Amino acid sequence: MRPIAFPAVNLVVQKFGGTSVADPERIRAVADHVARTVRRGTQVVVVISAMGKETDELLRIARDVSATRPGREMDMLVTAGERKATALLCMAIADLGIEAESFTGSQAGFLTDSTHMNAKIIEVRPDRIRAALAAGRVPVVGGAQGVSPERNVTFLGRGGSDTTAVAIAHALGAESCELYTDVSGVFTSDPRVVPNARKMERISFDELLEMTANGCPKPAMRSVEFARNYGVDLHVRSAFTWEVGTLVTKEDEDMEQAIISAVVHDADEAKVTLVGVADRPGIAARYCRALADADINVDMIVQNTSAAGITDISFTVPHDELERAMHICESSAAELGASAVTGEPAIARVSVVGAGMKSHPGVAATVFETLAENDINIEMISTSAIRVSCVVAEPDVERAVLALHDAFALADGPSYVD
Amino acid sequence: MRPIAFPAVNLVVQKFGGTSVADPERIRAVADHVARTVRRGTQVVVVISAMGKETDELLRIARDVSATRPGREMDMLVTAGERKATALLCMAIADLGIEAESFTGSQAGFLTDSTHMNAKIIEVRPDRIRAALAAGRVPVVGGAQGVSPERNVTFLGRGGSDTTAVAIAHALGAESCELYTDVSGVFTSDPRVVPNARKMERISFDELLEMTANGCPKPAMRSVEFARNYGVDLHVRSAFTWEVGTLVTKEDEDMEQAIISAVVHDADEAKVTLVGVADRPGIAARYCRALADADINVDMIVQNTSAAGITDISFTVPHDELERAMHICESSAAELGASAVTGEPAIARVSVVGAGMKSHPGVAATVFETLAENDINIEMISTSAIRVSCVVAEPDVERAVLALHDAFALADGPSYVD
Amino acid sequence: MRPIAFPAVNLVVQKFGGTSVADPERIRAVADHVARTVRRGTQVVVVISAMGKETDELLRIARDVSATRPGREMDMLVTAGERKATALLCMAIADLGIEAESFTGSQAGFLTDSTHMNAKIIEVRPDRIRAALAAGRVPVVGGAQGVSPERNVTFLGRGGSDTTAVAIAHALGAESCELYTDVSGVFTSDPRVVPNARKMERISFDELLEMTANGCPKPAMRSVEFARNYGVDLHVRSAFTWEVGTLVTKEDEDMEQAIISAVVHDADEAKVTLVGVADRPGIAARYCRALADADINVDMIVQNTSAAGITDISFTVPHDELERAMHICESSAAELGASAVTGEPAIARVSVVGAGMKSHPGVAATVFETLAENDINIEMISTSAIRVSCVVAEPDVERAVLALHDAFALADGPSYVD
Amino acid sequence: MRPIAFPAVNLVVQKFGGTSVADPERIRAVADHVARTVRRGTQVVVVISAMGKETDELLRIARDVSATRPGREMDMLVTAGERKATALLCMAIADLGIEAESFTGSQAGFLTDSTHMNAKIIEVRPDRIRAALAAGRVPVVGGAQGVSPERNVTFLGRGGSDTTAVAIAHALGAESCELYTDVSGVFTSDPRVVPNARKMERISFDELLEMTANGCPKPAMRSVEFARNYGVDLHVRSAFTWEVGTLVTKEDEDMEQAIISAVVHDADEAKVTLVGVADRPGIAARYCRALADADINVDMIVQNTSAAGITDISFTVPHDELERAMHICESSAAELGASAVTGEPAIARVSVVGAGMKSHPGVAATVFETLAENDINIEMISTSAIRVSCVVAEPDVERAVLALHDAFALADGPSYVD
């Protein structure tokens, strides 16, 4: 296993999450890493979250203090966390003989709309960041914040620091955006379930998006989408071990693709079935609208072509929404012509993801055979070009993950299309 | 005892210290008080410190993170505390149906010099504060902060929130500046030493300045000086009991003055004596300069006219500076012609303060007699127009305070010049 | 106004609440006060709560961690707060040259039942406390904790430190139990509403119980009851100003009684009326039982003798229970024969309390006249031997309090029965 | 690369450090892992540290509160942190349907001596732990604590939780002791310096001890020594990624040994040279004694056999002790007959470690050649059976580490003695 070579780059964005800067010792460790990168001849722009759980803490205090919580004041409050962290990291970098300069979102040129607590970036004008770089200083930017047209402070929402990092990388034309976190990369499966799960060297945006949409918790789906849209390569890596992590890039046409990259699962689901529904246009629209109006996120939907104008429709919802979803469907059962509504709380979804399956038709068959050999019944199936998902009984899901990880020999390293 | 009437005023500045807003419950209590004041028809501008010990905590983290601590970043860091507190208090006030708007020092118009961590106010331009008041909103201003000519955030230093409050009260022409704290007012003596010490209804700036200069810990001397210079009446009171506190005003010529208002003491002193010094010009200047150069604060100085061109000079220094002060004096003893340098660590100062003593000559005699009757030896004496101070042995000082408080019957209420 | 003399006592229990020991500075201030008391020749047993809001914080973390929260582990968790505080206070006292020794509830001899999170004291065997006192050490006891017959740690519940203090004072035969808090005593009315409310020098257990039962928030009613039952004199006072507070004692027959001691109010109430109820036995029992079963605390109940076998029954409930209470009453309206159930959310209660009114019949009349003169309508009336309470419309209550406080001239000091 | 198989074991000790249980989310993640292990049929005993930086925080508060800090009270204080963590983890495990029971060090049977803040374990009597296991419960033991013969709580010192874990594993005959931390294992070199450093699957106690003694920061040397002495296999792994970490075991005679396992370095050193010392017995003893008396830790010592009865002696000391060490050596230079004492602050040590080098003589030569090829001058050399260390100029050390890591191809995996 030859490690991937990391060529010297001119400009990199390094984003550090809250755990990475949770205390003075960690802030100094991050400063040390930033200084090393600078000394190797790379310009660095740092994006930083609030220390540890500070954002959670600020939100909690706000809830304890107030029931109304006006948006303008919430954003004033919450952005104080990143403000502290940027100043502290600049001090720590200064101790190592390198000049650093803290920037709020506003100072860094993040213009947003006026949606408090969930603002969207309209434009990035990083003039002061460019000036700091030109002057040989390390800009340290507070993540997840900007300024509205009314000159009020705005907050991009939880996980918004990743967005800040990708956006500034795009605006500055940085070669790479490194997302430092407390995990060492993206794994072929959840190591809690599959003890010999393997950290991947590289994965495509599309694969990672399928993974995050199907149970892989980190990095946040939103930042992966953003990076794909802007074509900013990500490097997901650890601020604790500092070892090389996982590169997330565009799928390379010339490169051979691993058939299967990962097996992911999501146990937090429940299934609802509308039995004996009339098979006519508009039925799906109706119950989906009703559930959407109730803010229930419907995920996998399966509907068979019916034999005699009658069909069953099944879909999954988050586990703790089952009761409400059942209630809504029962209310409209008559209207939909459904003979019954059944709910199954204890289901889970297992998915295999791999860009190589596009040119390798046998994957689905292998998935189904593997589950069958392990006496695991499949309740629902859904596929995309690079994913096969099966809904199984919840108690079976971890066995399913183990079996599939083994069947595709993922612990041994990627197997390629021949 | 008729309570002082508090006439309705048009505009008041209410300043809340860290203890007063230490947690969500306290912030809501403060919001309730602000709302009550507004409902009684008074416009309120709030100045607020960081929650509880947050400023100390931020300084501590900075020390843990960095040895260099550049000033620009320190001010960025430290002012985050007030930022949080202003936003939270605005939310709590909003819950009570009154609009409030948070302002950083910069937004409130505090222009300062560029001395980071200890900036001085150059000018206050409270346009946005006036606009908020005109719109019927309560402005909540972050204390102890401003903006430098270079548009960097600046910090006025510890205790700077009092200064912010007095300055904004002056700039807006407020009738009164209320300093809310965790004590219920100014007492005739330290209640820890004198159990029946009495809270005063009213005291003059000059008396309170003498008290704070001679051992009374609250309010900070700096804010009293500031208020006197700008003629802003203070009301020192409690944010825990909300009872009426102590008014601090200009001395009123028409009003009769209490002979003695308070007995204060300071036990944290030591005495140095230069024995047998030549009594010629420039001697005092020389050792004072040497001590000042070493950053040692010399307090009470006593020098007798000498009989034969030889004199003894005594002065007090803070207790933990005694060793260094002795060392410096010994170094220059030869030059000063001193035959010996002696140090006495265990001394303390007791002072009686009262504007009425100006027209009532017997006070000093009563002080000396009282101490004599209690077998307390006086080591040094120093007086001003409204103060008599005696240095006594440290173990005697609390007895001295009790005796003097009793001798002037301060627990019974003020006694007036007839 | 002569201050009450505080004769030297042999043994005192000093209890400090969380705010009093919220940070290192406060812990040192408390240690200083304990040391002063010891140096004046009084033996001291200290009872101490967890620092600041630590108990709240521990409960919050527990909720964040677990839905089940087994009682044994909760008590292990929560008592850690007092453990820390006792050790820290002992260190601070040691710095002042006085030996101190920390004791958990178990070590201090507090035997309780096994009701986790709300244990009851069965017996106090303070052998180790007595031994520490005999050895000249200051025992510092963790409040609100004990040990169960199964040798598990138990927690007495919120506010349990007051109970610990009173119980140990009783067990040791202490002369007094001082409850240090962040307020300076018990006031004639809420100073937030009545700016010239006066701190009382002394009040009887019975009066204070009536006050706490009718809206006075501190001290906790439970500790007052406990102290009355055990005949332990309380001294409610401030750990911030250290001034003399309010003595709470048995009513002294020989002493003249103030006619009225205080005006208290409770705005957090709502009124429910059952209209046209059949006036026959068992009716009150039935709805009271139904409400009790739903854990709704019914407070003031008023039922008139009916003219024609039909009556209206009104009672008050906590404001946020109104909806549930209405629902329950409506469910049983038919059974009770009520023609209607009406609810009034915006009511409040004002009460005047005074032991002297027992021998002074005109008090109720003065109350009613005062309210009438101020155009305040009385909706319900309830009296005890030493209290007159009126329910009024919520927007009127603070005016009512001000008017009554003024009518009885409480700001001027107690007025006595002639 | 086949992953190492982890056979089912009967009993495992899982120790979680502070970072692993820093907040509620992390505590629930740890509980999930414990529950999974139990469900796989393995009995688990958990040892846990205080949450996050709580122990540091408690020590800081103690310093803020007190200058004397009596040991008994310090141990009472500090052990409160683990107490909280054990209770919280038990609650989180209970939520997953598995019974858990918290134990203080005393309850777990850790008998220690009476050295407060640094107690030594005398005996472990884990009767209650065995009873809990027999009853199907998961014992959760507070790390780093015990009870003295006087029945006072004792604290084993910083890092003592590892010791607790190894000791209880030994006492119960556990198959393995898993040390969960925030890094994913032991690396072939510091990934901050060598980006392609590789996590090792397995390493021997002796190799790891040489590594920790020569700059590798984790795990603590003390716990490795303890584990080696008691023959308790360690598994150093991550509580964040949960991936398989590094096994630390006895060197296996039958197994082939990697020639070189790791390259470690220590940049925090300075060099002192005594020039022209008389080459006679007792010289080394004399300056070593003088330095030891001053509590200066002398590390690498090199002394050449002299040509003419005169020699140079060099040794390294921690960087911030250089000045004091120089001072001491200069004081005794005359006595030692040294002609000069020189100090060099900017040196560092690089070491290659590998059990296979015992049977593979060329390692040292390769080390020297590699450094020579990279123009890195060697100032001192020291070797053990399984280590070669070179002192080089500090600015060269990271290049030296990179070159040696590359020369032995450590990124490719272990190379074995043929």
C-alpha cells in the first residue's frame, strides 16, 4: 500500500470543527499544524468553529432565557462562539512566530440573505482575506457567519462552518479544502458494527453523497453537495492523529473504479404500508403532500404495478415520526381508498455504494444472494446507479452489514472492475 | 426614617455587573426589572457586563493558549462576553413584550484610542442609541468596549462597564445612572467587621472617593471619579434584593452634612521607615522615584520636621511589596544618608470619613481619644479636609473600626452638625 | 433604630447556598466569615450547597445522557456537587490558619430512607461532627445528602441543604442556624413592586410560613416548617453584604406584636368557578379528589352557603394548570350538577400578614377599604388568624400591594398594638 | 492486509479517557460500544476518567481557592470528577437495556497507601466487582482512586485511570485491557512530521516503552510498564472512530520481528558539555548527584574514553532546565577539573526502535548513512538492544525523521528479518 503523494500546493483551506479546538491544548495543537503547513511553503486560510460544544451551549442558554428568541439577537449571540475561537487561534499561531489575523464572517466578506439562524450565502468578497495572505499573514475566519444587507450579523446554521470553508476555497481558488474532525476519514462501513472496516483513501462526491444520504453520519451531506457543485476537492481527516484521511473528489473517468466502496446502514427508520390502494393518478401526490405538510420526511417509497387496479404502497419515515405518519394516513385512508394502514417500527436499511457498479451488473444479485444465505429477509428494495438499498428487519441489520462487507471483501481493499 | 422619594425621571441608565446576569434566571430577573422601569414611564438604556466570571474565564483561556497574546486579538476575544450578554438580555426583554436591541460598543458610538486591553474613550456618538429610544426600544449596550480609529474592536479594561454607563448617561443627559451589583449599597463600615454597620441613604462623591481610596472595595474608584467629573448622579444598589441603595451625588451646600459618614479600613499594608535621613530638599523625590520606577505604589507618607537636620521618613506600601520596597530603600540608604531602613509588615489603616468635619473641628480629637481609650497605639496619622486616617498595628485594626463606629454612633443614623 | 444585640453564642450552624459559593472568590469570602466567627469564640458547623448552579447543571447533563436515570446513579451524580464544595471550602479555611474537615452526608451521620432524589431524614448521628468540634476543627458538611439503609448515597432533593442545616442544628443543640443567601433578609414586601419596602429585623415562624405560602419566594417553606417544628431559630441573611438580616423565631407572648408585618402577593394564579352546583355533601370532595389525582395543586377555595340548594364554588390553581383543571371539571360537571365551568386566567392574590391582627379586629376592614379607595375589585377573600388574602384582577395586583404597604405604613417600621 | 482476528473473549476491561466521555453525546456513544460488546457475549468492566478536562478544572479551582490545599481535601475534591462520570455512564447504559452499577475506587476494592494526590495501589479486592459481573451487571469503576488505611479517599494522580484499568484487569484475570483514547493507535512516526506514517497493528511492550521514553506521547509510559509487569495485553484504540487500533503484547519468540517498528523524536532537549574533565572515578557520580539534587532530569549521557586522562562529558536535559543545569555545572567545574562548560539549546533526538534489530546488525549503520546522505550531523549517539538514538541539531530533526522513516520504508508496512 503506497501512500498517496501529497504534492506541495499553493493555497489550502483548513477547516477545524469544534472538537478539534475544544480546549487550550487542542488550540495549540491546531496552531502547530497550521504553522507546519505554512513552513512547508503553502498558504493557509483557516476556518474555525466555536470551541467544543459552545454553540450547543449558547443555544441552550438562549432557550433557558427566552421563549421568543428574536433572530437578530440569536445570530448576535451564536456568532460570539466563533469570534472567541478565531481570536484564540490567532494568539496561538502568533506564539509560533507566524502572524495571524482573525476575521468575522462580515470582515471576511460573506454577504448573506437576512434569514436569521439559517442564512444563505449570496456572495463572497474576500478582499481582506487576500490582503492578509499578500501580507504573509494567516487569515483565521469565523465559520458559519456573514452579514445581511441590513448590516446585521447572520448565522449560516449548524454545520455551516463546512460551507464557509468550501465557499472561501472556491472564492480564492484554493487547491484543496481540508475538513479536520475527530474521525480519521471515511470508512468502508461503521467500525462499531464491522470491526475490520477500512478507512478509504479516496471516494467520489457521488458515492459519498449516497453514503451520507443512507446513514453515514460524517461529513455533513450539505458540505459534500456544496463541494461537488463548486468542484472543490475535500480531504476528510483527523485533527487528533493528523494521519492522512480520505480524499473526496470528482469521479475520474480515466481511473478504474472500485466496484463497491462501502456498506452503510440506517437503523432509525420505520415502515408504513397503505394496503389496497386504488391504482390511479394522484394517489402518491396526495399522501406525500399530507405528510410533507406535517413536516414528516418520507424517504424510500415503493409501489408495485398492480394486477387489478389495486396496489400496496410502502414508504419509510424516521422512527419517531411513525405514530404521527400512521395517524395522517389513517385520516386519509378512506379518501385514498386504502383498505388498511399498517406500520412496522422495527426496520432498518442497508445499502452498498460503489461507482463501479455502473459497469458491473452483478452487484444487486450478489447483495440479494448474500442476504438470502444469511436468512435475512428483504422487505423493500431501492436502487440508484451507484447504490443498492434493502430494507430488512431491524434486528438483522448489523448481521447484514457484516455479511455484505465480507462478501465484497471490503476489508482487503478496493476490488476493481476488470 | 422616611424613605427618600424617587421622582419619575425621563431617562435612566441601568448598569448590571456580571454577578447580576450570571445565569438565565438572573438575566430574566434583570429583564423583569428593566420592563418594570419602562412600564413606569421611564426610558431606559441598559449597560451590561459579561455573564458571571466570563471575562476572567476568557483571560484565563487566553493565558493557557498563548504567551504573546496580541492586543488586537485579546480585545476581539474579551468583548465576546458582553456581546453574548447583550443578546441574551434583549431576548429576555422581548419575552416581556418590550422591544430591545443589542449594541456593541462600536455600534453604540464609543470611539476610543488604540490602547488594546485598556482603551480610553475619546468620544461618544450615541446616534443609534437615540434612534432606538425614539423608536420605543430599549438599547442594551455591551460594557467596556469601543472601536479604535483603525476600526478594530477595543476593550476598556476590567471595571470598564461602569465607565461605559457613566459616559453614556452623560452623553444622553440621563437623570441618573444606576449601578446594580450584588451589594445593597454603601455601608457605614464593613459589615464583616462591624455587624451593625448601616447602609447609607446618600453620600457625596468626595466622601465616597475618600472611602474607596482608603479600603472600601465597591464601587470602583475610577467610576466614582468619572461620575464626579461629569456630574452624573449614581445610585449604587442591589440586583438581588432590588431594595433602594445608596445615592452618590455632589455635596449639597444647602443641606446639612453628617459629621461622620463612615469608618473604613485597609489591612493590606506594610510600613517602611527611613531612619536618620538628612533633612534637605530632594530626598523625598529620590526614594519616591526609585520606588515608582519599580512600580511600587507608595501610599501614606509621613515626614516630621527635624530638630537637627535629621529626620525619619515613614510610608506605607502594599503588603506584598514590602520586601522589594525594603530592598530598594536599602540600596539607596547611603545616598540618602539614612542610618537604617526598618520595615513593619503587620500594620493597617483605619479612616473616618465625613464631609461635615470641615465645619466641626473636634473629629480628629475624638478619633485619637477613642483609640487611646481602647489601648490602640497610633503609628502614623494623615488627614484631608474630610478624612482622618491612623495607621495602627494590624491585630488592632478591627477593634479600632468597631470602637470608632460606636464612638460616632453610626449605627443609629447620621448625626448632623448643629 | 437600635440594632439588635447579638450575644456571643457557643455553637452556630452556618448554611451557605449555591450563589454564596459560586466561585473561588466567593468561597474565600465565606471562609473569611467562618474564620471570623471562630475567632470571636463561637464554634461553627458549616453546611454548604453545590457551587452556583452546579446541581441544575448535573441534572441537565443527566437528562441529556439518559431517559431512564436510575435513582441510585442520580444520587451518586448529584451529591458530587456538594462534595466538591465542601473540600474547596475546607482548603480555603485552612489557608486562614483554622483546621477544617469535610464530611459527606453519610460521614456526618445523616441516615435516610431509600427514596432516591427525595430522601427523608430518619435519624442524625453526628458523632464525627462532635469529634471534629472537640478537636477544634470546623466541620464542613455537604448539604442535602445522606445514606440509605442499603449503604447507598441518597439525595434529599432541591433545597435540601436548608433541611440539613436545621437538622444538624437541632441534633447538636446549636443556638442558631444562619441561612446565608443572596438577599439581605425578609422584606415587608417585594422591593421590585414596592421600592421602599423595608427589611424586617424579626418575624415569627407562623408569619413567615403564611408569607411563603402566599408568594414570598425565600426562604423555602419546607425549611421554615422544619425549623418551627424543631424550635431552631433562623437568621436569614446575606453572604454578599454580611449585614444583619432577619431573625425568624417563635412568637414571643410577652412581646408586643406588630399589627401587620408584610404585604405579599402571588401573580401566578388562575381561578376556576363551578357555577350552579348542587349544595349537598361530598361535592367538594369529589372535584378536589379528581384534581388531586391529576396532580393539580388547588389553593384558595371559596364556597358560599347557597340560597336555594344551589351554590357557586371557586378555587385557584397555578396559572399553567388552568387548562387541565378546566378540562377535569368539565368532565365531571354533569356528575356534580354544575350548570357551567368558567375559568379566569388573569387573577392574582394579595395578602397582608401580621401576628398582631389576632388582637386587632380592624385589619380586614382596612384592607377592603384601601382596595376600594383604589378602585380595585375583590373577587375572592380568604383569611386565617394572622392573614387576610384577596384575589384581584392580575393587572391590579401591584397597585394593590403598593396601596396596602402604604396604608399600613410599613416603610416606616412596624406599628404595634396599643 | 488481512485484519487481525479478534476472537471472542470472556472478560475485557475497557478504559475510557476524559476526551472519550467529554459530553453527553460522547457518553452515549461509549455506552453504545459497551452494550455492543456485552451483546457479543463478552463480560465488560469499564474504567472511566473524569469528563473532558474536568480534573484540570478542579485542580485550577483548588489553586484559585487555596494556597495550602491539604491532601485529604484535594483527594476528596478531585475524585468527584470520576464519580460524576461513572454515574452518568451507568445511566446511559441503562437506557440501552443493560444494567450497570457505578463504583468508587473504594467500593471497587482499591486499597492504597496514604500519599494524597499520588497514592500507590497496595492491593485490589474486587469482590463487589465480581458480584456485579455475576449478577449480569456492568461494573463502571471510577479511575485513579482508592481508599487509604485511614478510610480516606485517595487519588492515584494524573493518568492514574490507565493504572486502575490494568490493575483491575490483572486482578480479575481479564483477557485484554482496551485503552480508548482520541488517537487511533500507535504510529510508525508522528503523523504531523511524517504525513504517511502508518498505524501499527501490533507492537511489543519493550518497543513501546522505548518509544514512549524517546518522545512518543501516548499511551503514558507508566501504564505500559505496569501492563508489561503484570502481563496484561493492551489494545490502544480510538473511541471516536472505533476502528481496530494497536495491540501491545509481550514479544513473541516464535514470531518474526519487524526489524524496525518506528521512528520517534524528541525536540524538547538541550545539551550540556563539560570540557576537559579529569578522567577518574566518581566524576560522573558527582555532577549527576548535583543535578539530581536540583531535580533536573538528566537523560542521554555520553562520555568518551580519553586519550590523556582528559575527557569531555555531554548529556541532555529538558530544554527549559538548561540554564539551571549550566549554573550547577559551572559551580562545580573547578571541583571536577573541567576547563569549560558549554550549553547548546537547539538540539533534538531522533530514535529508531525495533525488536528485530537484535538479530540484524546493520541497523545502526543504515541510520548513520541515511543521516549523512541528508547532510545531517550527528552530535551524540546512544543505543540499547532495540533502539538507536542520535542527537542532531534541532532544525534538522524533522528532516531526519522523514529520511529514516523513508529509509526503512515504514509506510509500506513492517519489513521482517529474513
